[in-house]
Amino acid sequence: MKLHRGHMIPTMIHPDEISSATIQSIQQELTQAGYDPGPVDGRWGPRTKVAYSNFLVGAHGRIVAPSQGKRVLRNTSYQALRPEYERLFVSCKVLDEHLFNVQAVIARILADRLRYEAVGKPLGTPWWIIGAIHAMECDLNFRMHLHNGDPLTQRTVGVPSGHPTEGNPPFTWEISATDALKLHGFHVWRDWSVAGALYKAEEYNGWGVRRFHAASGPTAYLWSQTNQYLGGKYVRDHIWSAAAKSEQPGVAAMLRLMVDRGLIARQWAVSRLAPTVCEAAYLRIAAQSLSPANSDSPAELE
């Protein structure tokens, strides 16, 4: 994902824990942002330290502190987090400037609904959460592992590495996706309410943001491109920036439109050979680049 220049500079780093190449990259971006770090030599010297400190002063003014209604818990138990998910989702709105983008992602998910259903039905997992995670991890590319976006031509290299553990590459997307979902316990999870789906999605991505950066507010993985997201994300492995903003729609953004448009019914079907009337209408609307009408009564996910 691309970020605006200057926003790739992390707002929390430990110089002794990052490589010379990473320091050099930060020095280049400090220079482009107007802060002079001295020579771009990959060394965390006095001039780089001063330039970075000056950047933090400027970045602090761009970081929005969460309001009382958008504060999140560091707890990771579902019982504790369910009220938070419900509270945020009921007032969640996809931002106008991102509506077309989220709409287009949903149209692509619907186009491959049968593939998501084929994987989800044996596991008891709804197609729509599989599609949303596929969008987050692989940009809806069926040549990538659902675990983390690594290519299907080999076992996963990134976290979680070495998957699928059975069989030999190249893997089909269906085999890989089944392995990924079972790895995260989707096959034994049965609460597919809004809160339950958001909990499993955040768990899938990992609890790092909630545990270590809860002060930044709701996580991008769920809430990006909605009114609930204030900013903050990992710009590189283990490097967090509170000033960076995700350019990818979060899971909640996708579910919000799906619910509002009636694409997720009270009883979700697991095997249909043709789209519903509502799905077909939504696909036509998306193809014509029009914004769907608003709904005041979102459907319940079950």
C-alpha cells in the first residue's frame, strides 16, 4: 500500500533495533519532509537525532487523540471487546471520499462469492468475512495465500511461516484458505454477529495494535476509510507510525456497506448458483459508478 511522502517516517523507533538500510530510508524521508538529518549514511548520528526530534514535534500536531467514544481497550477477550465493536459499528460510516473505493471492493468480492462459499460452507464460516479478509491480506488475488499474501507457489515465508503444513506446492487457493481459517479457529467459531466477525478479523491480523498502540484509537485493519479511524499503522515490520494513515478499506468499512445494502441477510446462504436480486442490483450500481441509496435499518448478521 502507498503512503504519502513524509508519512512513512515512524513516530516510534529504537535506533539500536533497526538496520542501517532502514535508517538510511528514514534519513531520505526526513530530508524530503524538510528536516536535515545530515549525510544519508545509515548511521543514527547527532544530526539525524535532532532532525527526527524536530519531525516528531511537527507530527504531534497532526495526530488526532481519540475521543471518549473512540477509545479502545487493550483487553483481547471477546467478552470485553464485544460492546466496543457494537458501539463503534452502530455509528460507523464510510467516508464519502472512499465510498467508490469500498463499493468497488465489495463488487469484486461478490463476483467471486461462490469460491468463498465453497471454502466457508464446510467450516461454518460466512462467505462475506472470508471475502473481506481476502481483500485485506491479498487484495483479492487468488494466487496468494490467505494467511499473509505470500505466493501459492511455495509455503508461506512470512508470519505464519511454513503453511500449509500438509501437501506440496503449488497450492490451490481453496486449500490454502482452508488452512489459514482453521489456523485461526474460524471452523469452531459460531458467533457471526457484527461483533463476532470483527473480533475474528482483528484476531486474524494480530493484537499488536491494540496491545501496544491503543492510544491511537480504532485499528486500521477494521476501521480504515470510516469515520471511526483516526490514523496510525505499522509502516514496516515492527515500526509503528501514529501519523501514517492506511489507504486500504478496513473490514468494518466493507461490512458496513454490505449490511446497509442488504447484501448480508439475517440467514446467510452458503450455496447459491446465482446472485440474489439485491446482489445483482448492487453489481449494476457499482458498474455504473453510482452511489447506492442510504438505508436507516441495517440488517443483522448471523
